[in-house]
Amino acid sequence: MINANFRKLVLGRAVGNAGDSIYMIAMNWFILQLTNSALWIGIMNVAIVLPGVLLFLFGDSIDRHSKRRLLVAVEFSQLVIVVMLIGLVALHIKLPGIYVGLVFVAALFGSLAYPIQDTLVPLLVEPDQLVQAQADMSIAYKGTDYVFNALSGFLISLCSVLGVLIMDAATFVVTVATFRRIKLAEPRQQHTREKSLYLNQILVGFKIISTDPLLRLLTFASVVMHFFFGGLNTYVVLFGRHFGGSIYYGILESMSAVGILLGMTVVYRQLKKLTVRQSYLIGNFGRALFMILTVVSYNQF
């Protein structure tokens, strides 16, 4: 790989992302066992996804502080929260709201790791190496995400949610230790900008969307589609239980991983030959068609 420090960043990202995937899958399954409620699974998934929507609020803070120290801090914070989850599960605490709250905080720290790493990459590699570096980071991120989403269901069936969370804590220990070993002379940080100026910069994107009819339509359509498609995260857990347990949950996550990887490679290469309008329509029609087939076949197969 490009250099020793960048290798540490990629390794830490891969192990840390495995940790993210493990506790998310494990806590979904645990909440189902605890509450037997699709509503609580939905709330848990909101807690997992919502922090990603809030990342634009932290850009200024990331710019003003040491990236390496921030990265170590957010991974260590996730470790602390996973240890707290281990304690609660071990003590058989049956308050789902506490678990949801802790997962939300853990997901917030986990989401912050990605923009911090993106700002670190240009400091670790030469400008002509950025494309390769981003490709390596993408593999470390997406590859481990899909693989460990799939493996977590199998691990739960082998050693219980508590055992999986203990493994998860170990991944964050490795991640913190790896990121601490990155040697980097970061440039002197700039003084904080005026808060009003930063808020104005945040609002620029919203202003552009609000003044462009096509962007308004695409944004609204995307929100609606992601809202309903996000419900699949809830039902996949219920499907897994219906079919026989967490191992089937793992199989369903495996199929989702395979589908995403094929979509990002084989299908994408074919659709990019078409116009944006055509590929957008075909992609969404395909998604709708197979969702309908899932609904129709559920009771029979």
C-alpha cells in the first residue's frame, strides 16, 4: 500500500467499520428478542441512521482540531459505549430506550469517523496518489461493512449477542491502538471562523435545492424512497426470525451485500452507458419490481 501511515489508516478503518457493523446488527437482533416489537426495531434503525443526517453540523470543529486525535477520540468513545452495552446486557437490563440512546451516541461517533478520515487522507499521501488512496479507503469501508453485516448474524447464532458485543469491543481496542500509531505532522490549525459565516455556508446547499425545481423534485423523491426502503432494515430482522433465527438474518444480510456489490459493479457499468434519466428510471424500476416480488413470495417461500 502507499506508505506505512496510510496502511495504518486503512487497517484502522477496516477494523473499526467491522465494529460498527457488528454492534448495529447485534443490537437490532437483541431489541427484537427484548421487545418482540417491530416498532422498537424501527426506532433502533432511526437511531443508527439519524447521525448521518447531522454530520454537516460538525465540519467546522473537524477543520479546527487535530484529525488524528479526533479519530482516536471518536473510536475510543465507541469502545466506551460498547462496554456499557455489554454491562447492560450482562445485567439483563430490560429498558429498550437506554439501548437505543446508547446506540444513537455510538452511531454519531461512528459517523464522525468518516469525514475525519477523508480529511486525513490528503495529509498522508501525495496528490498524485489520492485516487488510489480513496479507492483503498472505499474497499476498507464498503468491503468490511458488507462482509461483517453478513457475518454478524452467524456470529450471534454461535455465541449470543453478549459474546458478539465482547468481540466488538475488541475491534475498537485494535482500532484505537492502530490510529494512535499514525505519525503525522499536521499543519497549524486556523482560528475558528465566525459562527454566523459557517451557518451561512451550511445553508447554501439548502438554498440551491429550494430555488431549483428539478432539485426540489429529486430531493423529495429521494426522501420518500429512502424512507420506505429504510423500512426494509426493520423487516429483514423480522424475516430472519420468521425463517428460524439469527443465522437466517445473516443470510439475508449476505444477499443484500452481494446485491449491493453487483449493483455497484456489473449493473453500474451497464447503466452508465445510458443517459442519467434512463439509468435513474431503470434503477428505480428494478428496485420496485423486486420489492414487489419479495412481498408476493413472502408467504409461499
